[in-house]
Amino acid sequence: MPITDTRPRAIIIGASFAGLKAALQLTDEYAVTVIDMNPWFEFLPNIHELISGIKTPDMLRFSNQAIVRRCGHQYLYDTVTEILPEKNRVRTRRGKELTYDFCIIAAGCAINTYGIPGADCYAMPFKQVSHCHAIGRHLNMLARNRKEFFINIAGGGLEGVEALGEILRRFRRHPGLRVRMIERQESLLYDSPADIQSVLKKHCRPYAVEFLTGESVKEVSADSVTLSSGDQLKSDATLWTAGIKPWPLLTASGLTETSDRWVPVNDCLQHTAYENVFAAGDAAELPQPLSKQAYHAIDMGERAGQNLIRKSTGQSLIPFTPAAKPMLVAFGDLDTFLIAGKIVVAGAVLGTLKEAVFQMVMTEFDQTDFWKRALHLSTRARISGIKIVWPFLWSPSAMLRLGKIRRLH
């Protein structure tokens, strides 16, 4: 910023849901710099649909630079390598050193392979648009060129279940499809208040899908996965959906005590030791931990931006109260589960709710003028609608399944 610029300087580290939502709260009364190593804002809750081709990369992305600049802020395509909270500075990989009055850490999370040999080299990650797009292309190649192909999914949580659903949506009629899901807990979606696993297994009975629960991965190679039991599984594609961890930057900067800790914040998302540092999204660790869900990240980013303003103007901060929003888990075109507290309802038609959330949030982050936003919305809705609805129109049994909604226990 120019030396004569006397506005409060704010640095936002991370341009995903939380970081951009925080940036949208800050007006031109603040000199804001948003730093991220990814040029794209990506709608991560729907990246599993890249595997089946329901979504394309362009449908899930906006330019980070365009969004930030339309907010009147500065965007820096770079990686923060060090935060110096005692000096109110950050350093980047490209050698920049920036000073701030306030900092919001919305850096998200890193992939956790738990030190398993070969996982970093041979397993396919599942955290970005580029990751899932690459998985979709690889599976398409296997389906074209192999009579039989083996897919192993490491992790039976939300991402693993949604990945399996899209694999079945795209390839379940291929006679050579072989899928194994490996989960160290005794059931899939372990924290679910209902027995979703039984429903998933029922959907998978007609297909060559095997569930290995209470089992973990010991080693990954180019063509196999070795389990903790010693069994070796053939693998043409190993998908890694097993876990996340904090970025090492947090510990290296003294913001956390150990490498497995997220940024400790109070109820107002303010760092427990540095009053001018806030954290939001996956990077934040509240006194009462929250699940790493996109809707929490959006709400946290909004509150972090608001509290930054209040802090700079001498007002009292407002606690962040997590909204009791339901979670939607899609299983391809076979089923969708809506989890609201202790209640779980299921039905393929609920997939339209997940699509509606996608369209709504993408429109919110689309910072173009009204007519361009309307055009982008109509284009996304048309492409998604055709791909989602068309298969049901040609299958009477699928149409009957679409209309059924039931409560699970």
C-alpha cells in the first residue's frame, strides 16, 4: 500500500469460503490484501460430481483475483510462509513482507496421509477441483481400456461416500467395475445418528462393491494397497479421502502449540493470545469444536470480518453462534441423506436441495453485475439440470425411486 495510505491494513490469508466472505464484509475504508496460492475460488462441497461429469471445472470456479478486485481490495497470488504475530507481519514465498494492523487466517486445511508409505506418491487426493477432475479422467481411461479395473477408496466419511456414489452413477453398468471402500471405524459415516451404512450397502448389492470397515491402510504402491491386516489389494486407482490436518505454517508461526492443533480462538473468533488476529473456517479451533463444513466456514468468515471492523472502531466483539443447519450427503443418483441433528431422512429427490445450495452460494460469491450473474446461474442450472434429470426420465424404476422419502433409524 502507498506510504500515505492511513487506512487500517488487513491481511486475509486464504481465499476460500471463509476468507472471501470476510473480505466481502470490509469496505474501502480498509486497505485489504487477500493472499492465496490458488487462483480459483472453488465450490468444494460438489467436487465429487466431477468424477461422473455432472459438473465441469468451470462450473465450480470463479477467479479469486476478479472477486477480490471487485470488492475494491488487493489480491496477491502467493503463499504465506511465515506469520510474525509479535511484529504484525507476514512473509511470502516470493519474498514479500507485508505489515498488518489486523489479520484473518482462513487458510483451510492440508491433506493428512498419516505418514503412510506411498500415500503421498500414489494415492489420488480429493481436496480440489483439479484433484477430482483428474480422478474422473483417470477412471474414464480405465473404463475404456480395461475389461476389469479396481478402485480403492481410503476413507468412509462424507467425501468417500460421495465419491463412491459418483463412481456408481458413471460406471455401475460397466461389467468390470470393482470398488473397495476402506474405513478404520466400524461403520461408514461413523458420527451419523442413523444407520446409513445399511442403506448404502443395500444400494451397492447389485454391483461389485466391497466395504472393509474396521480396517486401515498400511501402505500404498502404484498398483496395490496393503492393509493393516496384511492383505494386499490390487489397485488401478487409489482415492484418498481419509483425513485433513492443519497447515505447518500455523505451528511454525507460533500460533498453535503443536502441529495437530488448529488456530485457538475464543467465541468471537479472536486468537487467544493475539487480539488483532482472527481465524475462520477449517483453520479455526473454537472452544467447542465444530465439524469442518462449508456452511460453518461461510458464517465464520462473515463474523470474523464483522469483528475485525468492530475491533478497529473500539466496539465490543460479537460471539460466533453456529447455525443449526442440516447436512446433505449425496450418493450419486441413487440416494441423498439429509442429516438434521438426530434426524436422518433419505430420498433421491433430496439431491435437488444440494443442487439448490450449490447454485445459491455460487451466485452469492459471483461478484459480476446482475445480468452476468443471471446468465451464469442459468447456464449452470441448465447444464446440471439436464445431466441430473435426464437419466430419471428414461428409467421408470428411477422415477419411482425419485419420489420416495423415508426416515432412517
